[in-house]
Amino acid sequence: MRILEIKNSLLKISYEVEDNLALSGFTVIEDKNTPYVAQVVNLKAENGRNYAVLKLLFTFNDEGVLKPYDGTIPSLEANVTSLPAYELLD
């Protein structure tokens, strides 16, 4: 998965079918400074490419505890991976 664009708390990413993204699913965005949790709010396939829009919801502190989203944005080079809902709710 690759970040294409960021506007406020929304990220547009490209992804492959193998990434198994689902509407309302969760992702982790691992930036050098701050890790984020985002929710998939839109999925789109166009011209043979797959796109998703993610909404930033949470950040992690140094101990790995979820914190409310702090208004910062990740870098365009940040790593995006799927996050199973059960891991978020544990």
C-alpha cells in the first residue's frame, strides 16, 4: 500500500487486491515520528488500479497505548499495513 495524497485527516492510498482491505476496516500508518490508526472510509477501482480513502482516528504513544488523533499528518513515505479489528479492540 502506498500513500498518494493527504488532506487534513484523510489519506488516499493505492493498494493491491492481495492487501484485503475492507470498507470500515483498519490500517496502521507507520511514520518515523508517530504511528497512526486509520479507518477505511471509501474503496474505489478505476482503470485497473485500486484506491482507498482512510480517515486518521488514533495515534500511539511511546508505550503503545492508543491516543486520540492529534491533528498531525504522516509523511507520504509512511508504511501502510492492514490492522485486524481484534488487535485494535484487545
